[in-house]
Amino acid sequence: MSSFNISGKLIDLFKRRIYPAEVTVTNGIIASINETETAGDQYLLPGFVDAHIHIESSMLVPTAFAQMAVVHGTVATVSDPHEIANVNGLEGVHYMLNNSKLSPFKFFFGAPSCVPATGFETGGATLDAAAVEELLLNPDIRYLSEMMNYPGVLHNDPEALAKIAAATRLGKPVDGHAPGLHGADAAAYAAAGITTDHECYTIDEALDKIKSGMHILIREGSAAKNYEALCELLRMHPDKVMFCSDDKHPDELVLHHINQLVKRSLAKGYGLFDVLRAACINPVYHYDLPVGLLQKHHAADFIVINDLERFDILKTFINGQLVAENGRSLLPDVPVKPINNFKTGKKKISDFIVKAKNVHPVIRVIEAIEGQLVTNCLQLPAKVEAGNIVSDTGRDILKIAVINRYNTDAPVAVGFIKNFGLKQGAIASTVAHDCHNIVAVGVTDADICAAVNALVDCKGGISVTRNNVDVAVLPLPVAGLMSLNNGHDVANAYTGLNETVKGLGSPLHAPFMTLSFMALLVIPSLKLSDKGLFDGSRFEFTGVEV
């Protein structure tokens, strides 16, 4: 029998009080909590839970992600393996499950509900209602992950409703994904069985969905940052909110995780117990997670911090095991093997040419927005050279391309985008939600072609070129999404590529993360799939020229 005692000022989230206590942990369980007269300066509290994340977006396999997250006091995640499922189907989901079991970290995976998210793009796999139900029958699958097909829910699509019905029948919650949905539509979406939404970007939208019975996940990721818009919910509806990152790239995961939102909330004056309710209690209760909350007979999943101002994480325990201490992970490296699904071959510069149909063409331009997944649709005069529509760096209108990674014979889809700011070169990525085809933005066709072909060579990753010769690459051999290396090495490589992109003129905080969402058709209003330019407001293809 293993046992130890630890003392500190215990933050009891249920009695909403702080008192000196000694905690006894036996065989990974909290055997007793005894109030004492004194207990030193450190504080004891439950560990943090990320209520919605795609582990794949960290570019790390689950075991490597865990090494990074525990340093920041995270003990569990509600994880949607949607990204790898779009590439490798059921094999990809089981890859994540099997790798996660090699770590004491508490990963709770969902069954991806929308693979592919739409029929307007090419993915590597399809999970129909039968496949989703097969996953939901697995006790390791805790919920039905984000139902992005909200038009299908509202219009009674049989496949969408069958997936929700299977989760409901098995007593597993259903996550939502419905950016901008209000009023009667939001109420109907919730009434179908949807219990959460992490896509709100205004407080009015969030309040409307809470009124409809949904819980709101306050998201602060590497690209989508909605905390400032939604943080007042901590005061208004502390029982209805959780924190999540959704997509967290490795350079930011090195620095912080859910602990950052806790510190920001406390600095704004929100109540300690309300903030920690969102960070610790609400996800555990909503998803019925076997995560301890620093109560007698609970699993010993807790953290130790220095004080309530700096909130530095001194120690992290999971099932009584010390997994991080003083900023250093104690979890070992775990060797893993890759899986992938990559069939396209190298492209030619001519594949990226856009011929003008009119003498003075006006084109539809995707307007990327810093910190948001939504885009605008602009209509702007095109720059034409030798009968071809080309990038216009003077007005920051660049060419964007999406290349089908699953079929080498498919034509390249090309459009135009604003706010990437590149003055030279190109960037490309196989982290391209949701189907993870190759997406690239660049100044010249030669630049784009070079960045794309660098990823063809390594069968997935992210790349940047200053010219069509000098190309830097971070290979991602696991489904074109994740590295086999540890988090610090991946973060350093990713940071270097990001800095290179910013040196080429991009003002974006996270250019690769922003790029990864420019093919995400379920987020309006204008995106590009491998099949063409897509109007997300009307849910139909549209032409480059107006």
C-alpha cells in the first residue's frame, strides 16, 4: 500500500471556503482530509480540465501532449479526435485511444460526429451513423463530439439525428458547434439533444444558447480567442460555463493552458470559486468524468500552487502520482509509430494559375480575421497580369490554394485571401480543418508550388518558403497532423517557422493556425475547399469572379 500526506491551504470548491488541512493519499485515492490549525503557504486545489480540445492541433500525440499539459496543472481533457478521424477514420480514433493509455493523464475522447463535416470537400474517411454508434458503445468513448452539421440537425437530416439518438440512448452527452446560431434556431438545435457550444463569439449569442438550455465553453485557443467577449458569463452564469482551448499549437502549450484563463479571470476580479468551478467542477459533472475534485474518496487528481495572485503551479498529481513539479514534467517519453493517409504527388507551377474570365474582373476574397474562425467575403478588383489573376501584395490580396491529399489526379482549387500580409514567399500546411488537405497561401505560383511540394516529400507537415528554393519544413508523420518528437522540440521548430512567416510580412499572431481554418467550410462566410470556393452562409459553391 502506497500512502503519503500533503499539507496546505485547501481550496474546497464545494463548501466554498479555504482552510488549512492535511490530505492523506492512499493508493491513488484521497483517504482523508483533516482540518489543521496551520498548513504553510501553499494551496491545494483540484486539477484543471480542458472541456474541449483537439489534441492533434498541438501537433503532438497524446502522450507528448500530456507531458506539456501537466506542467500547467491540467489533469484531464475532453478530447475530440475529429482531426485524425477525417484522415484515418476509425483507425485514427483507436490510435489516439491506444496512445493515451500509455500515460496517467486522463484523456476522455468523444465519437466524431461529422466525418466528413460536409460533402463539399474530400476527406480520407467517412464515419456514418453505424460507425459512430460502434464508437459510442466503447466505454472509452465518453460523448458525441461537436455536431457541426447544425443545418442537418435543423432540417432533420437522418444521419445527424441517428448519431444524436445513439448518444442519447446510451446516456452520453452531445457537444454542439453552431457559430452565430440565435433565437428559434438555437432553441431547436438544443432541443435536438445538443448540450454545449464552444463557437460563441458574442455575449448575446451565448446568453441566447444558455436560455435554450446549453452550456457555454469559453474558448481561448491559438487562433480563436473568445475569452474577452464571453468572460462576463463567469459572473452571470457560473454554473453554465467551462473553459476550453479547442486548438492549441505547441508554441503556446509550452507557455500555458487552462491555468492562463484562471489567472486572467482572477485578475479581472471574478470570484475564485466561480472561476475554479468553470475550470474544474463543471466539465467533470457535465461529462460524468472519473476525475477527482479534492474530496474524500475521490481520485487524487490535484495541484499545488504558491499563492492566489501569481498562481504558479508547483506540483501536479494524477491518481496520487506526482507528474509535474516546479515547471518540469515527470512523465517519460513514450516511443510511438506513425499512421498516415497521403496519396497526392508533386504539383506543377501551372496548377496554381487563375485565368481571368473578364477584362476587368472583380473577385471574391476571403478576409481572414485575427483571433476568429469566421471570415468575411469581400468583392474587390483583381490584379491581372498576362491574362492571369495574381496576388497583389500592395493591397494584401494573396493567392490561396487547397490540394486534395487523397487523390493525386484531382485539380488544385485556387482562390484569394486578405490579411495574411506576406510580401514574399508562401506557407503551406496539412493541418487544414476539417479534411486536412494541403492548404497554402503565397505571393507567387512558384512560391506556393515549392511550399506544397515540400509537404508532398514528407507526406505532411507545415512549410514556409522565402523564395521557391529556400524551404523550411516541420514534418508531421502521424496523419500529417502530429510529430513523433517531444513537445519542446516541436514547439521550438514551430516557433522558428512562425517567426520566419512574420519576417515575410505576416502580422498574424498565429499564421499557421489561422491558415488551418481557411478550408473549414462549416464556419462562415467564405472558405476554400479542394473542390472550390465555398459560401458558408448559403452553404454552396461560388465562383472566384463575381
